[in-house]
Amino acid sequence: MLYRAESRKQVCGLLLYQAIVLLTIAQAVNEFIIKVGLKESNSEKRSRFTDLALSEEEWERVRLFCNLLQVCTRVILAQAIVNLFV
């Protein structure tokens, strides 16, 4: 029983870690794309670079996805705690 609870905690931790890493990487990539695009002298190429950056709507989707992962993590942890006492 305890083994199952521990493995669920590990899964939850991994999901949360992945969400944080995803958000951090996405932000870094976005900043990189913008910086490279701004250095480009050709306006067409600059436009192509800046179009690769995430829009506010896309960032909102990333945030919602991270929130969903956090909710899933809490549910799995709650189930693991309940299973400890059953």
C-alpha cells in the first residue's frame, strides 16, 4: 500500500516538474526568438522570427495546461493519502 502511495507521489512530482520546465523553456525560447528577430535587418525574415513567438492567447493555454497538471497532481496525492488510511 505504501509503495503505491510513494509511486503516486513520484508521478505527481514528475508532472509538476515537467510543467515548470515546460513553462521555463517556452519562455526562454520566446525571448530568444524575439531577440534574434529584432537583430534581423530583413523585415520579412524579422517578421517570420517574431511570428514564432507565443501570443498572449497561446501563453494562456500554457498556463491553463500547467494549472490542469497541478489539479491532477493534487487529486492523485489526495487519493494516495486516502489509500494510506484504507
